[in-house]
Amino acid sequence: MSSIRCISVTTLMLIGTCSAYAADLPQTRNAYVATQDPFGESVTQVVYLDQNWSPKESLEFYFTSQGSQLIPYEWFLALEQPGATTPFRDNQNILKYRYLPQNQGPMNPDGLPVGFVAGQGVGRRWLGMSCAACHTAEIRLGTTGYRVDGAPAQADAQAFLSDLSAALRQTLDDPAKFDRFATNILVNQDSPANRAELRRLVESSAKTRSGYNQRNFPGFDPARTEATEPTRFGRLDAVDAIVNEVYWHAVKAPESSPPTVVSKTADAPVSYPFLWDTPQHDRVQWLGIAKSGGLLDIFSLSRNVGEVLGVFGDFTIPNEPSLLTFGYPSSVKFSGLEDLEDQVKNLWSPLWPEDFPKIDQTAAAKGAKLYRTKLDGISACIDCHAVINRTNPHRSVKAIMKATGTDSRTADNFFNTRRSSGKLAGANVNFVPFTAKVPPDADADTMLTNVTIGVILGRTTGAPPDELSRVDFQGERLPAFTLEANLGPKYKARPLNGIWATAPYLHNGSVPNLDALLRTTPERPKSFSIGVRSFDPVRVGYLTEVAGFPHFEVFNPDGTPIVGNSNAGHEFGVQLDDEQRRQLIEYLKSL
């Protein structure tokens, strides 16, 4: 059935011209200018800030495949929106989820959104997602959109995936939809037999996508306007989603098991972390569970493998532990991962734009002193948030793990997870003979350790396993997901260069701007608009009350707390008066 494929005319026309145009790409990186926006946030131009990336490097970040397999590529081009005949990929629909549309170009011949990537799988092309989908922002001031590479997106991944699943289901259930879909996919291979096979394949894909949604956000309704669902714009519980997929792939009989047999709702969403300086950190992710560096940069590789598994990378675990020596075959594109990791090393944090309201340098100088003052008599901002040279190629950052009273759901979910290890029970955790084995009831660290190493070994079939396990004998565990007892329910602090472009704040995105962050918990907003791109340069964050947008809520309508949404904790700087607070904010703008 490999004949059920089509390649767009645009793709064929532009592939051959990619090299010729690579050196002559526009400074705007072919960004789509949203003169119309479903939320009313139109712009007349899009500009890029100097972050040490050329247009080519930005576009490589956007459109390099990492091995993600969401749905077959040609299906995405032909799929219609639920309840409509408009293409699912229509720019207005993409904007509804707050992803970033792009115009066609040599590196993106079909005009996919930022971070939506075409990748070659076995027998077909796939649409996947890369880190750029969730780590590229557009900040709007006036009628200008400022693209910031590596900054957290305002994307609503949950609604996007729910609607994508609904679109596949309606394609199967609506004869007219399926007829149009089949006509576009089959082209000159259209026949009753091929239509029957296409229907079978779409049914399988719809089941896969629905199963993922049921595991991670059961009962989610994208039509709801309030964030009483734990995840919405600008946040995602990616760690629990990765953990759920790892446990699910280890189920002994997935064909006869409900998709939620070993799952736990991904109800601990966090803001998408910003990426600049990530390779220079010794630990990354909010929990500090992922290491960087190591022999042959193995920790960074294993961290990135885990990321791909969280954005629909596929892998297979054999049925018997005795067969696990050679690792797990997967769709992970290691060359793409390595290229992107190297590229992010060169990414600089964004400076406050010159055409934003000017920073009050006198106030900022006073704020710099406050940043270094122990305002509570115990610690200063700089004790946890070092000041670094954003352009120094040798800069390095040591993670500071500290409990500050913020929402504990993310830490609780990861550190307290134990579930059936299924097919992995009895396998060597690190693939090294005579070492610890995966127990029948395994924690998340053990499962992620085994699967990450397995996927890496699956790439290096024929290489002796001890080449990859050598780090273990030097006192370091191979996988990125390495727990330490002293981390506990704490979250990682990091340097604040570029912090102005990363709202909302705290690990769970529960505080809308820097002004609110420097206030006590009772003073912080309990509700604010989310998905907004319009910027507040005074309070430093997005506008908090904008008509037509859903809201982040700390509490349910009945007054009970929403799981994962606490805005408490990190009460540093709350002793400042209004003028001192302004001075500190002016300094933070300058970082």
C-alpha cells in the first residue's frame, strides 16, 4: 500500500532550489505576517532580534526532523478541520492554537508552521513536531510581531491534538469528507481497494492519536474557555506525557489493552522553558532531572532522545527482556538531534528591543544593586540567578535546586510514580549484564533510563554496549534522567538574561508578569488571559485582561484550588516599595 502517497507540486518545484536560496534567505525567515488573527491580535510586520543566528540557522531549527511521527505527511496537507471543509493546516486555524504560521520557502516548501516538520519514515513521509514548535515566541507590541527563537510559545498543544484527533475521526465517519480526503491522497491510484486500505490506515492512526489523548488529558474539551483543565495556552506537561508513552510501549499486549491501562493524567503542566544557554547548563528541565554534557555529550543526547519520545517519536520494545541487548529500534533522527544541540549552543538570549520603551538606566543601576542585596536578610536574587555573559562561548551554568514554596504537582508526579513495567520487568536497567534489573513495579526514572539507553543502542547496532555504558563505570549514570535524593520537590533556578521575553513566570506559568512576581501571593492575580501575544512593557509580561481569550485560573468556581495551578511561593522582593520594585524590573529588562 506504499502507493498511497502524494508529493505536493510545490515540494517538487522547490526541493531542487533549496541550496541556491540558502545563502539568500530574508531576515524575516519567511515569517507569516498575521494581518488577520482569530483573536484580533493582527500585526503589519514581523521582525527578528539579534540572537546570533542567521536566517538559515533559524529555519534549520524550525524544520530539521528529529524523528517525530504525528500523522503521515500528505494526510496533514489534505486533512480538513472538524465540522468544516477548510484545511486543518489553514493559517487561521494554526493561529487559533497560537502556533506560528510560516510562508513557503526553500527549507519549507509546503509552508508548514514553525516546528512542524516533514520527516522520512519507513515507506512514507511523516509530519512531526520539533522543539521549535514550543520554543519559538512572537511578542506583539503595537502592530509589530517580534520573533524570539528559543523563547516559550503560547501554544495550546492540548487543543491542537484534540482537534487533530477529531478531524481524523470525522474523516472516517463523514462519507463526503472521506471522499475528498481519498481523492487528494490517492490521486491517480484511486480505486475501491486502495480506498479500503486507506480507510484502514486512517482508522489505525485515529486510534493511535486518540489513545495518546486519553492517556494524557482524558475528558478534555477544547471549547471550554477557562483553564480549569490543567493545561492550556503556553503550558504542557511534557514530562508526564513522555513517562506515559514509555510505560504504554512496555505494555505486554497493547492490542488488547485499553490505552489508559498504565497511564496517569498529565496534570502538572509547566511553562515551556526557554532554550538559550541550555547546552551550557549542567542540568536542565524544571526538575533538574536531565543532565547535559558527559562523555561524547551523551547526557545531552539522551535528554534529546527523551524529548523526541515526548513529541511522537516512535520506538519498539521487544517482547522478552532476553532480547533487549541490542536496544530498541526507533524513529529518532540522531543526526538532526546532534545538529540542533550544536546549534542551540550558539543561541544568545534576546536583548530588550531598541524600539520598545527605553529602559530607565538610572533606575536599572539601582535595580542592579537591589539584585545583589539580601532583601530578606538571607539571600539575594543573584545567589540563585547568576549574571552571565550571554555572548561568551565558554559560559557555563550550574543548576541551583531550591525549594521556594511553589506548586509541587510537577515534582510529586515524577518522583512518586511507580507502575507496572510490563515487558521490561527483569531487563537490565542500564543494559549492562549483572547490574540492577527493572522491577515489576518500576519508577519513572528506571523506565526512562532503560528506554533512553535502549533507543540510543538501537541507533548503534553492532557497536559493543560497553562503549555506551563506559560513563557508568566512571561514576556517572548514562541517562539524562538521573535522580538525586537532595532534589526532592524543588525546581531549577537559572540566570535571568532574556527573562523579559519568557512570561508567564514560575515553573507552572501561574504569574503573568514580573511586577506580580515581586509581590506576595495574595497580591498576585488569581485569573488572567492566556494565549495573548500583546506585551506589557511596564509590568513585563503579556496583557492580563484581553477580551476573547481564555483565562488561567488559580481556583475553580467553587473556590477549590485547581491542581497544578498554585501561584504561591518564590516570595522574593516582596519587601520592596513601588519605586524599588520598578528599579529591579528595569534592571531585569536589561539582562
